[in-house]
Amino acid sequence: MSGAEVVSLGCRLNIAESERIRAILGDASETIVVNSCAVTSEAVRQTRQAIRKARKQYPDARLLVTGCAAEVEREQIAAMPEVDGLIANEAKLDPRAWNVPVDAAPVVPQHTRAFIAVQNGCDHSCTFCVIPQGRGTSRSLTVSQVLAEVEQHLEIGAREVILTGVDVTSWGEDLPGKPGLGTLVATVLDAFPELQRLRMSSLDGVEIDDAFIELICTEPRIMPHLHLSLQHGNDLILKRMKRRHDRGDAVRLVSRIREARPEVAIGADLIAGFPTETEEQHQANLSIIRELHIVHGHIFPYSPRPGTPAARMPQVAKPVIKQRAAELRRAVSEVRRPWLEGLVGTPLSVLAESDGCGYSQQFARVALPEGTAPRTIVSVTPTTLEEGLLS
């Protein structure tokens, strides 16, 4: 193995942090880091699997674990014989935690798309979630810090910037004057006119400020792709989740944006089989997919997380959860297929990646003509759709 290896699991924030960890470690040989996830029981299982796989692949390397699972399941992860040490989640971007001099500023590797973590942690207490335990309270980068990161990524070739965080729409709440996310996005776009594509990670719709909504509706450099932290389509289940929105809030938000910008593609996180969920409530979850025309669906079968209020609620049987998750995925597929078919024959602006494909503005995957140079933005009019890939 040449240089450090970083295995990233979970969210886009982890992806962004993994790139920074890789840059901090530089060419440190014989070190492997597992940047873990604990959002579900399955995520923790995958973390354990990744640790065992890494040890088997690199038997002589120093294996360190960081991330949310290393916080939430600290004793269990530390007890694994494959693990040499844990790095606290809050310290994982501090060079000192890795025995690297603070003044040795890391150079972030070049990528087509840059994930920039503008916020970390969460101040909310959703009944199913352990992320606040793993990430701590909400903390925002300052505007100047965000601008410096964007500038660095643009200088080394990034063509698209994705602003991400644990609860990115809470950005600014802990800063002087409590600026809204719209202020940050407008400042980034004004500061970098050469930036052609700005995309957002998952958003909590109830927190989106009017200035940001206006930008989504009117600014062509913000990609027409909105991914909502929706979680469910039934009001009682949302209340038991301790979410701060109801179904109507989500419908009104999407309607407002679509009225101004009809081409916006909607994505959403949805949980199947939350405790106490009845068949009628599951049907409401299915119907929100059709009502909002969700074409990018992230479906999570509910799994109880120790120490959360939801784990103490009456549970839905595991086979029922599995079945309902499959039905939700099928519903998304039934909405997504005609949406993709509607893009056939439509000119798309596609950012080329190194694998011969790229993503359109709406985050549709597109196969590119042979020889298309990575990191270029090209116009493609697809003529076919095969297995979810436009070409």
C-alpha cells in the first residue's frame, strides 16, 4: 500500500471529511482509516464489515476508526481485534489528531465535484436519530471559511460545488447576526462568477429561508435538483418522529418552487416501517412520492437505534418493514422511469466524470460520447434510456 487509505461510509458530509483526512495524512504509508456511519443498524453492520475487510486486505497496516459509529458505539468498535485506535469525530479534521503538524496545510485531491462541509452537528432531537450523539451540536463555518474552501477547490479543477452538512439548512444559526443559508449561497455565487454549478445536499424544508428559496427559483447556476429530508408522508408519524414539518409544509414548498422552476427534480429521504406505522400511514408515505413527483428516493427501512425514543415505541415487524421499503422503492421507480423517458430528446448540460458518464443539471446519469474529457461540461441530447442510464 502506498500512502494512507481512507474508507468512507454514509453521508456526503463523511465523503467530504474523508477527502480532508486523506489530504491531512498525505503519503503516510501503512495507515488505513475507516470513516464510519451509525445512521442505522445496517450502517453500523457495514462499518464492522468494512473494518474486517480492511484488516484482511492490509494485515500489517495501522487501522484507525473515526466517524459516528466510533462515537455512538465507541466501546464495541474499540473492542474489535482489527482496530488499533479510535479518533474522536470532533477531532478528525484536526491534523494533531493524526500526529501531523498544524501548519502543514493539506491539499485537497482534485475531483470533478467538490463536497464542502459548511456545517456539522445537529440541535434537533428526532426520535429515531443518533446523529447528534455522534456529531454534537450544530456548528457553522464562517462565510470567509466557506469562500476559502470553495476557492481552493476551484483552483485545483472542481467544476461543481456541493454544499453539505448534517443539517445544512441550520447554517448560520450559531454565527453573529444569524445569517440564513440564502446569504451564504448568494455570497458564494457573487464571489465566484466562474462557478457554473452549485448543488445542495439534503435540506430540511421547514428551515429553508425565503432568500434561498428565491435563489433556487431564479438562479440558473443552482442546479434544479432539490433533495428534502422528508422522512414520511403521514402527519401523525412525522409528529412521533418529532419532525418540525407536516405533509402540507412539504407540498407547499415543492409547489412554490415548481411554479417558478418546473424542471426542478425532487429527491427525498423516506423511512419505511417507523414504529406504530399502520397500513394506512404507509399508504400516505407511498402517496407523497406521487404527489411530490419524487424521482430521487433514498429509502431507509427503520431500524431501532439504542437509546433513542423511537426504540421504545411499539415496533413494526421486520418482514413488514422490508415489504414496505420495497413498495416505497417501487413507487419511486414508477415515478422515476417516465421522468427519465421525458429527458430523452432534451438537450442536457452534463458534467463529465472519469468513467465516461456524468450528471445532468437534474442529477440524471448520462453516458457521454467516447473521448469526452473529464471535468468538462458538455451539451448532450440523449436518444435512449437503458437500465436508468440516458445515452
